[in-house]
Amino acid sequence: MRPAEVMDQLEETPAKAQPWTLWICLALLLSLAIHAAFVWWARGYPVPAFSDAYYEKIVPRAFKVERVEIDARLLDDTPSPALPDARKVTPVPVDLPGEDIAADAPADRPAPPKPPRLQIENESPPKIASPAAGSFNLESTAAESVEEDLDSMRKALLAETPP
């Protein structure tokens, strides 16, 4: 088909309305109605201003004082002369007896246990002839153990019957 034929066909047949378009339109109208109702309700709702009376409702005071009288002499920055009945009190030195720590300690205190003797002093270190001889001995013992393992595996495999 050529593009001109497709355009002619689209103009002749109207587009079909899909069933879900009706539900979307209804949901949109319902949402607008709910929002309009909320705005109408919110405009009529009184919001209290933040004042001292409102603060007292939220944070009640522990106590209330109607009137406080403060002596004017206490507010003066000038030093006041010493009162005649005021006496200066000096601390009296206190003589305490000396402490004797030895008297507080228990008399028969057990001695700490001695560690057991391990008898290591009498042992002689192992003798190694030379590094080359030691490595040869290690290689031969390792080769013998590998050969024994392989022999035992071979015997086990030969003893089994195939399935």
C-alpha cells in the first residue's frame, strides 16, 4: 500500500474508543472532585496562630510566678562593705594517723607455684651430617612413601570388579 492509500483509509474509518480510556477519564474526574473538596474544606479550617497562649497549650510551664521582688542591693555592681556579724572562718588543719600498709596485708600469703621442669636441658640436638645428605634422606623417604601409596591403590583397583 502506498502512503496516500493508508491516509485515505484512516480518514474513512473513525478510531475506536478503547475500553480503558473511559476508566482513565472517570478516575481523572474523581481525583479533581476530591482535590476540590479538600481545598474547600481546608479554607474553612481555622489554623491557630503561634502565640504565647498557643505555646502554653503545647508546652505547659512547670510553675507560675505572679510577681518577683529582687532586692536592689543585689543588683549593684559596687562591692558592699563587710557585714559586722560576718566572721572569716579559716580551715583547721586535721592530723590524720599515718597508714601502715604492712599491717593490712595477710601474714601467711601462699607463694606462687613453681613451673614444672621439662627436662629439656639434658637432651642433645639432633645430628645432621650435611645439608645435602639431609635433603637426600628426605627425598628418598618421600619417594618410598609415594611408591607405597601407589602400590596400595593399584592393588585396590585390581581387586575391584568392573560394573
